[in-house]
Amino acid sequence: MAGQNLFRLKMVDIDKSYTQITMSPNPVSETLTIDLPSWKNVSTLSIFDKVKLVILISIRSSEPADH
């Protein structure tokens, strides 16, 4: 029986607060699932492959979603 491979990242801010992000599966073949308790403070998400080539850059708009 195969186990689930995942990657956990703990981001620590200057004020010592932290957020834990879980990403799975690891390695990714088609779809990457990112579990983050709150996306409200995320302004940019960049994903790179194993040779550091950019796969995705997502920049959150400051405009409301209905515009």
C-alpha cells in the first residue's frame, strides 16, 4: 500500500507568527493541492520545477472578484 507524500512548509514572519502550508502530492504529476489556512495575506504565489524554471506565477488582484 502506497503512502501519501506531501510537503509541509512553515513560514515564520518577523513578528514570530507563523503559518503552515501543506502541499500534495509530492512529486506532482498533474495537479498540486495547496492547503493554507488563510489566503488573505498572500499577494503572490510562485511555483518552480526541480531545475528552478517558473511553472506558475499568480498575483492577487486588489480589485474585488466581481469586477
